Amino acid sequence: MTDVQEKVKDISSYTSKLLRKKFGRGPESCMATLSEKFLLLHIRGFVSPMEEVLLLQGKYQDVDNARTVIIANVLEELKGVVQVSLNVEVTEFYHDWNFPNNTGVIILILSGNCPQLSVGKSAIIPKFEKEIARISELVQKVPDEIVTIIHSEKVIVVKRDGILIPIEKALIKRGFEKELIITKDELEKEYFHRFGKFGDILSCKVKDIFIDWDLKEDKSLMVFILQ
């Protein structure tokens, strides 16, 4: 187990250096946690000088668009390191950023003999998933499937499958995927933060909610960071 923890720590350090190389400034902290299916990197204090200027001008979307392009390159390099270090396959990756809080997450979905298991189930999961379904329906529809993973004591990961309504699927076919993601990002986060009762269900404050989508596969990954 100690060997695994050292490998995860090395991946965290490598990610910080990689971000510094690509963006010109590394994060204040980059904490990696490993569970059965996920390697999650929680990043804090990571805004480059150029991004800082744009954010001060309120150009959040410009920053997000530019960051997405660079992060795609980072993820390709990171994928190889993770696969070799942990002897697993990386099948998917997601990322999301909260610019007002200067935080973000990178999530790699793993396949294979992952050397560490997840924390497990919890009695709160049914109520938690019911609230996920309720808020999802306010914005679009109840997902066909919701899977909640207690990734660590302070991190909950939620997979939602079957989230798109017919008009969204039609927009994607017509090439409006980028515009749809921008709209969903703003709307879903607002609803989950403003109307969600997750703090009451979990008996602790939710510090951050991150959401990313794979619209072509009609699914989404959410990360809840707890106080």
C-alpha cells in the first residue's frame, strides 16, 4: 500500500510540473487520490498570468476555451505516466475548473487491476442520488442511470448516463456541441449549487461541485468536494 501511495504522490508531483511547463505557472497544490476506478487530481491556486488578466475582464469563457485545448495535451502525456506507474489502462478523462475559487479537478477513469479499492458504499447514497435526479430533472431530465462512488472522505464522484433530451441531441448532430456545453455548464452548476440540498444530506458543507460531459456518449461525471 505504501508503494501505491508513493506512486500516486509521484503522479501528483509530475502533474504539477507538467502544468507549470504548459502554462508557465504551476498550481499552489495538486493532490492526487486513487480509488478502484478513478485517479482524481484536485488542483488549487492555478491561474496563469495571461488567464488572470482575462478573468479580471470577465472573459471566463475565453479562459475556459484556451485551457481546454492545453489540458487536452496535458492529459495525453499524463495518461502514459499513469498507465506505466499503476499498471492500468486509462479509458477516459474529464476535467473542470472553478475560476472564482481558483480550483479544478482532473479525473482519469481506470480499467484493469487497480492496486487500491474505493472507500465503499454509504447509507446516504440513495438520498444523495435522489437529489441528483431531482436537480437534473429541473435542468433537463432524470438520468437513465446514476452511480455514486465515495472516492475518499472528502470526495464523492457521480456518474450520470442518459442525460440528454431530444432537442440537445439534435443540436449536437447540427454541430452545436460547444455552445451546448457552455450553456449546460452555466445552468447545471447554478442549479446544483443554488437548489441542491446536498449539505443537509451529507451533514457537511459542499465546497465545490465540478461537472464535465461526454455528449457523444450521453454521459456526465460530477465531483463533489466536501468541507
